Amino acid sequence: MPTRSMVRSVLLAAAMLACVGGCQRVLFNPDEPYNQYDRYDRLRDGFSPKELPDEYGVPQPALRARLSPDS
């Protein structure tokens, strides 16, 4: 039968492993394109922003800039 100190040490080791397992690199780099369309926009030097601030400074989706055929 395990003693209390043995159970306590196993729980402490499990908690330490859980903390160490959470330290890893970021899955997606914010500087890299997320899909093929972002990559295409960057290659043709026509990257359009996803959000633009309105007259009050609140970010709004830039639908007009992203959906216009000449940009």
C-alpha cells in the first residue's frame, strides 16, 4: 500500500510535468500568411488590411478594400 509521502511525490511530479508541458513555441507565427490568399496578396504587393479604423478609431472590417476588383 502506498504511503502518503509516495502519493504526494507522485502528484507533485505530475504537476511539474504538466507545467513544463505547457511551455512550448507558438503554433502559428503572426508574421506568416494564414492561407493561400494572404500569400498571393503579399506576393503581388497588394496586401489589403483586414481592419481599418472608422472615424471614431474603432476597428471595422475592411470589406470595401478587400472586395474591390481593382485592389
